[in-house]
Amino acid sequence: MRILHFADAHIDMANYGRHDPETGLPLRVLDFLKSLDAIVDTAINEKVDMVIFAGDAYKDRSPAPTFQREWGRRIIRLSQAKIPTLLLVGNHDLSPAVGRAHAIQEFDTLHVPYVRVLQEPELLKPKDLWDLPVQVIAMPWISRSGLIASLDMSATDSSEVFANIESRISELIEGWLEDADLNLPLILTAHASVQGAMFGSERMVMLGSDLVLPAALVKDSRFDYVALGHIHKPQDLNEGGQPPVIYPGSIERVDFGEAADDRYFIIADVTRGKAKVEWKKLEGARRFIDRRIVLTSSENVMENLKSALPKEKEIEGAIIRLIVEYPREYDSLIDESMLRKYAEDAFEFHLVKHPQMEARIRLPADQTVSSLSPLDLLDQYWRAAKVEEAEALQKLAQEIISTDDESWHKT
């Protein structure tokens, strides 16, 4: 069995950039669709036996019809090519309201040929998979609250509840493992966190509490391949071992937390007792460049800021963030318009300014605030904040206070 495995498409992630005038779609959405097109093209060109999508087609649980149309166009291409395709329901696909349809429900409702939506835990045998010589255990997103309700458990002791849930899931999968045909390849696909997995930035876009699967459960040698989704950082949790336990990661960079990670999908040749894995890099993913600088001198501020940015050739088409930490009195030395001019070829440029807070004024041990006059307190503040022209400001304050005193005495 030649399997293509990908996950975490999030095709409606439009948190940066403008809209494309030709299609009307956000330019960032086009980035995600370009990666999705590359995955579909590979599945068709390499004539894979099955595609497994391990959850999270969207970011929004109620995606706009336009985004559903674009997702549907790509899945229909797989259907028309007669490539069996499994769509696992992820946490971003699932409505929080009981009885509401999930975001990829239409493929099940319309009985799209060669497409099956996996919306509940189940064991699929060849008769359920277009008579392919393979078996699949499906574990879509399961919320802790939903399981507590369905299993009629009390949530008073959370550690006991979670241990109980873990035990129930392990028992469920163990029962399916015993029922499986040991002569056919067996694949586990799950949209979940697994003990020991390294998280990327997806914590920012996750919804709901995680049910964490035990590492030993997914590394069971009776599985031939484990196709995971939910965590955006590409990784094999059983590297060098059997079975491969793989998060391919999101198909496009979501934010600056994923700046250093390349984007992938997986082609796996799966036979009974062995799986050969090929990591397919998605070329052309939008670059995120994250830079930080701390200003310690008021000399050559703009030159130092520009030197912290990438070279002009690297800037083109990238999403760039420059974080600047500096003493507050340097604020007037930062020319934001000049920086934006320098980075004008970037897809988007973010300047994040972090002026340093002044240290709190500490009075001598023999003084209290109540013992100081307003002028004395102002003098303490000017010196602590290192305000320029403090002497002139102090003189002006003295004149204002003196004028007020004279007015009060006359009344």
C-alpha cells in the first residue's frame, strides 16, 4: 500500500496580507491552497493507493462557504482520480454544539465517491475501504468534556477522569487490534496529542483541551504506520523504530513560531511489519523572518535597526517581524517610516516596539512620599527617568506652583 499522509491544512488562515484582486481570496489563503494543490498533484501523479488526511481542514469551525468551495475542489480532484481518501475530523472541524454538523460533513452527506469521513472511533476493514488490502483504526478528535458526558463520569477529580478516559481508549484500541487481520497492513490515524511530542506554535490556534494519548499506545508494534495530525511541528515520535509515528506538520507556516520549520507531507510504502517513509518537502512555503534587537546606545539607531533586518534580497515576499527593545527616551530616534520603506518588498512587515520601563524611584530610608513637596517629587522623577531639559521643566513647574499658591492666598 502506497499512502499519502498530510494534516492540518487550515486553508482559511488569513491573518496576514491583503486580498488577491483576481480571485478575491486573501493572499495567505492562496499560499495554503498552493500547498494543498501540490499535495493533490503528487497523489494523482504518483498514483498512490490511498490518501489519509489527519484532520483540521480549516482554522474556523464554521468556515465561510468560499473556503469550503476551495477545499471541496481539491478533494473532488482526488475523487475524480478514483483515489480512496480518508478525511479525519479534527478539533477545528468539529462544532462545539451538540447535533451541529462538522466542517467536512458534506462529503459524508453527499456520498462523494472514493471519499470517506472519519467522525467517530472505528476499525475499518477492506470491505469498508473499497476492498483495499489494508485496515485502518480511526481516532478523530475527542474532547475531554464530550467523553466525560458520553461515559457518564464525574469531573470532580480531573486526574481520575483523565486516567479513566485513557484506559477506555486503550481498551477500545486493544479490542480492535485483537480483531484485526494480522496478514494485512494495519494503520492507526488519530487527531490528538501524544506524550513526548514537541509542540510548535499551534498552541495559538488550538481549540479546546487536549486528550493526550500514551506514547506506548501509538508505538505498538502491531501497527504498521501511524498517521497523526494536530501538532504542527513535523516529527517522527518513533524515529528508527517500527511503526513510524508521524506528525507531518501543517501544510503552510501559520505564524512566527513556525519560522524555522520546513513544511512536509508524507509518502509511505506500507506492508505488513514494515513501512518505508519519504518526507516530501513543500517547496515555496511563505517565509517568516523573525528578528530582535536591543538598543543600548543612542548612536546610529537607524543604522543598527536596518542592520538587524534581512538583506534586501531576503526581504522580498517574506513576512517579517522586528522586535526592538530600547530605553523610552530613544523613542524619537526610531524612524518607523524609514524602516517600512526599507522593507517595502516584504509581503508584510511588523515593527514591535518594547520601550523599557523605568526603574521605580527609591527614596532614601529616612524619607517618605508624604514628607516631600510636589517639587521635590518632580525632581526625583526627572532624574530617575533621565528626562532631557529637566532643569527647565523643574523651573517651569516651580513657576506654576508659585502662581497657584498666590491665587489661593488671594481668595
